[in-house]
Amino acid sequence: MNEINTKIWMHVIFSTKGGRQLITAPLESRLQNFIHDQLLELNCPIRIINGMPDHIHFLFLQNPKRSMGEVVRKLKANASHWINQNKLCIQRFSWEPGYAAFSVSESQVQRVYEYITNQKDHHERETFQDEYRHIIELHGIVVTAP
């Protein structure tokens, strides 16, 4: 067997620096399209991207020839550069240094897709901080305060 056969769905979340509400309605779809195109260039087919003014979620197939860290670094750096270069935000745009990334079982892809689709409704009831804490706990990650 000489070929690489993988199908690893990834749910990735990252937020704006300081949780600032920088992803405005006029920027949102443009940013989603930009990230979509960036993921395709990285050979990471995307299923969905959605978010809120302070964070984004996306679901894509991981390219087995690239690390998750490499994919996220490129996405964040390229998106920030593109936003700032094109003056698409009223202040300097940047992302928090961290991110969350979780593999998604094929049987759960539709459920995660629907969760990402319904971000706006979901956040009428829960803050991003609570959502993030809940997702981290669901995946068995223990985070200790600094």
C-alpha cells in the first residue's frame, strides 16, 4: 500500500484577541469566504464555517500532509493580514494565540454541522466563554487557571 488514505474531520474554534467583537456583519461573510478558500488551498476541504463577532467555528477534512498547528497558524496569519491590509476592520485585527481542535467521528459530522450552523441561536443563550468551557469539558480536557 503506497497511498495515504485518511478521513479525519476536524472541528476548530478560535477567537479574536481579547474577545473583541471585531467580526462585524459586513466582514463576516467575506472572512468566511476567505477562510474557506485558504482551507481549499491547504487541501483541507471544508464542510461549514460560521461564528459570532468574537469567534469562529469550522468543520473540515484534515490534510494528512499538514499538521493541525500548521493549518491553524496559516489560517490565522493570512486572515489577519488580509483583514488589516484591506482595512476591513475599524481597528487592528488579530486572533488570540490559542485555538481548540477536535476530531469528529463520521457518525457525528452532521450533528457538529448543525451545531456550527446554529451559532447565532445558540449564543442567544450562552456566552462564548461558557460554550468554550463546555466543549473543552465534553472532550475531557482539564484546564487549570494560570
